[in-house]
Amino acid sequence: PASVANCLDALARCVQSQGRLDEAAIIWGEVLEWRERAAGSGHPHYADALRSLAEVQQLQGDMAGAAAGLERAADALRQSLGPKHPEYAQAL
């Protein structure tokens, strides 16, 4: 599952860089599913995918969706790294 997630991650980044945001959002959703299968929703890789999806949502003008995704990413980082980890602090 991790290798599938890695491939989809690269594809999502490529599609997003081309400005194909609707397609990128769909692929980021697939990355989330694969990351959750591979390591669970409390893993930093899952949080990274949430942040990437939130970035696309922000670019699309979906500020509420982006904010919710960033909150979920911060929760995942807190669970996996702890509240004193620098990466968690950056997510806040």
C-alpha cells in the first residue's frame, strides 16, 4: 500500500502543478485512503496528504474544507509525534 500511495502522491503533485485542481483533489483523496491503509490516520504521511489536499481546496476557494483538513492534519501529527514536536507546532 505504501508504494501505491507514493506513486499517487507523485501523480497528484504533477497534476496539481499543471493547475488541474479538481483532478488533483480526487487523487489526493486516493492518497489519503492508501496512507490510512498503510500506516493509519495518525501517521505523519497521512497528515502530509491531508495538508496537500487542504492546499488544493484553498486554491479552489474552499476555505472551510481547507481549514477542516488542516485541523485533521494537526490532530494526526499530535497523535503520532506528540504535542511538543516541532512539526506539530508548525501545523498549528
